[in-house]
Amino acid sequence: MAMSAAVSQGVGAHNVFVYGSLLADEVVQVLLKRIPSSSPAILPGYHRFSIKGRVYPAILPVENKKVAGRVLMGITNPELDILDIFEDVEYVRDSVEVSLERDKMMSHFRAFSGAESYSELSWFSVYSMIGSHRTEMFASALAPEVRMMDSVLQDNLEKLQTYTYVWDDKNDPDLYGEWDFEEWKEEHMIDFIKMTEEFVEELEQPESKSRVATYNSYYQSNDNPSAA
């Protein structure tokens, strides 16, 4: 999978906007062995396509369009490596700016950080960015900066720089229409979870198959021509 320049929120703490199969906690749990904190988000200027012969979607830049999804927060370096391998050569990891829903995002961050107030939440945000351990001496030294960050964060809290995975072939003739998550859940999620389990098992092998190869093998062996 091709990658753009890295954008991280401190060492080993990344944000990743997801919009397809990773909207399902069940798939994320299989892949990462946990369900990270997340927040609903909108990616402007992109469209989510269906793909002929695939059950998962692709996104590409399209003017005046937007994609609803969520941001997985606090993704570690090893987890980001897993996501890179999972998305495989079909996607390129790129950095984008998404809009978060303020109220929902605040509740997610407070639950994650244990913050009781906005000031405490801002302190947690500063700490996440610098990736350090809190000490009373350090807190005292940074107090003016934290108060300044409070004002900045209140004005810009809805925007977030994050990674996402964009379809690599911008002229792919197999892209069409608009992919629907609820339809995917009803028709494809159970099989996709099983395929993801096979992919995770493959990762532990000395010579593992790619995710695309695992996907094709699974759906062909299960006689599902509409998904392969």
C-alpha cells in the first residue's frame, strides 16, 4: 500500500478516519484485538463508491460531496501497520481534515480521558499531542500555554487532521453509485468478519497472503461470485 507523509498525534498515537467495513466494531475487534475510542465525523470533498466485484467501498475526491464515517483515535504504530496491510495495494493512506460532531466528540474524549471539565479535557489534549507523562512541575510550567490552548481548542475543536485510506486508482471503471453501510451490515458483514479472521490468521504465518488474496480466496471458496 502506498503512503503519503506521516501525520501523527504524538509518538504512536494516530487518528484514522474510517468509512466502510471498519465502521463495524466487530471487524475492528477482530483486526486490532480491541475497539479504540472513536468519534462520528464527516469528510468533505469526497464520495464513497461501491466497487464492482467487492463488498467494501472506495473513496475519491469529488467536489461538493461528503462522506460520513468515524475517526478511530489513539491508534498505535503497530495497529497502523495492521491497517496498512489490511487496506493493501488498493488504497493509499493520506492525510485529510475531517469535521467532528462537537457534543459527541466531547463525550468520547471525556470518557477516554476521565476529564471532568473542558479545562481538564484541554490539558489531556495537550498531553496527547506532546506524548509526555504528567508531573506537577511540568503542569505548573505549562499552565499559561494550557490556558491559551483552551481558547484555541474551543474555536477549532470540530476540525481534526487525520489519516484515511483513499482508493489508489482514480480512473477505476469498476467504481459506481454509492456504498451503503446498513445494506452491507445486513448482506455481507458476517462473511466479511470471517474473511477478516482468516486475514488475521494469515498475518501470523511466515509467508502470509495479502488481504486482497485472502479476500479473493475466501469468497471464491464460499461460492459468492457477487463479492469476488
